Amino acid sequence: ISVTGNGKVTGKPDVAKLTLGVSAEADTVEKARTQAAGSLEAMIKSLKGNGVAEKDIQTQQFSIQPQYDYNEGNQRLRGFQVTNIVAVTLRDINKTSKVVDDVVRAGGNDTQIQGLAFTIDDPEDLKTQAREKAVADARAKAETLAKSAGVSVGDAITISESSYTPIFYDQRGALSKDVAAAEPSTPIQPGELDVTVDVSITWQIK
């Protein structure tokens, strides 16, 4: 008898993942780079001031691109855009709203917040609970099938597992200093996440 069992356990996220940075445009590369560097430096200082460790800030993207205006088929170089994006891990999830507000203030109008995700740093305990539920679910299904067929469930001869810990994403576009300055503070709700385990088990028939 071969069946698939499912186990699901709900837990609260304990880590926030922020993708943020700056995008600055100026008539020369150097001006754009300097502006972006200053804004991002202020944002990183703000992050560290809120307890974010150096190891939890990692560059994800850096680009310099020319910007053009088009008029009646004619192309004119307007300037250059410098983008610098970092990934930030917040281990004190309760400070997420304050971190977001402070970093937007620090970066001003150059600020970009590209995404916010919540996850569970160590889901192994939840996976163990979900695994037990999945095996019990599979066993119950096998016994129902065996009873219907007039046989009994014997020893398990093959077991395979797949697990899934989802990440909750809150995608956001670019934010400006005006947004950060508004009251109240940015509302952020981490909610809950489901840790799911599926097991496929084959039992002998006796």
C-alpha cells in the first residue's frame, strides 16, 4: 500500500529580510555615484544604529546606466543613474517598522525599498512536529485502504519526504523621505507561516 501523508505546523516568523538601497541620477557619472554613495552610507549608518550587524548587510546589485530622453525619434543623453541595492537581515523582528522608517529618512528621496520578507530562522523543531503529523496522516490513510481491501498494514518498506517552509513577501516600490516623515509609522505585520512536510510511504500487506 503506497500513500502520501501531509503534516502542517504554524509558527511565527522571527527574521525579516529587507531588500533596499538607493537610485540617484545626475548629469555625470561621478555626480550620480557620489550622491548614491552618500545616501547609501547614511542608510547603512541608520541600520547599524538600529542594531543590524555588518555581516547582515550584503550588496546585491550595483549598476551605472545612461539615461536618455527621446523626442521625435531623436535620442539625447540626459544623464546617468547609479543604483546600489543591499540585502539586510533583521534578527530583531519587532524593530522592523522602526528600521524601515529610519532608513527611509536617512536615504531621503534616493531611497528604494524593493521588498520585505519574513521567515523562520531555524524551522527544524516545527519540521519535526510536521513530520510526525505527516507520518500519522499517511498511516491513517493506509489503514483505511487496508480495511477496505480486507487486509492489514505490515511494515513500512519505503519512506520519502519533502518539506516546505514558505517565506511571506511584502513587495514595496520606491519610498521617499516624505513617506517616512508622515505619521503614523509604517505598519508592518509579520503574521504567521506554515511549515509543511509531505511523506510518501509504502507498507507491506499482511
